[in-house]
Amino acid sequence: MMFYVKQEKSKPKLKPKKEREEYAAWLASHQTPVAKKQTRKLKPWTYGFSEPVRGTQNIPSLNPSMMGNAPLPEQKVYTGDKIIGITIIHKSCLQPVFNQQQAIDAANMRR
């Protein structure tokens, strides 16, 4: 039978106080001074109407009196002269029927 024992890690031992102070003094003498962070002075944002940045000229559009509305196209209406009906061949496949023979053929198709 095996037993697993979990051992806690021990804390690292501190060096003597004198040695720590010497190291801190040595470290301070070898480090470069840190520059202070400069803060920028921001101007408050204001919204105003001024000259356009691009300076694009104002180009007038065409004279509206020259332009007209397009006439509506004629309505497309089936008069019923040629098609006698519509068949459903397969699911949503709709086909027009022009004569009696096409209607008979569509009715006799295998489904």
C-alpha cells in the first residue's frame, strides 16, 4: 500500500539585516533615476461651425425644373388567350399548361 504525503514548502530564509541593507544601498547606487511622468494639458473640447477643413467648393445641382418624373409602365395583365392552367409537377414546381395534351401528360407522370 502506498501513501502520498503532501509536504508544504518552507518559507525562504531571510538573510541577515546588515546584508539586506548593504544590498539595498548597492542596488540604489546602480539604478538609473526614473523620469517623472509628464501630464499634458488638454484644452476643453468645443463644438462650433467653422470653415470646412477640405475647402471644397459648393457645386450646385442640376435645375430641378429640367428633371421630371418617369411615367409608370403599363400594367402587365394576362388576357387568358393561351394558357389554360397551371400544373404542379413536383413539390413547388409550377408549370403552365398550354393545351389539353400537356395537361394529360402532367396528370400521367409518376409521382
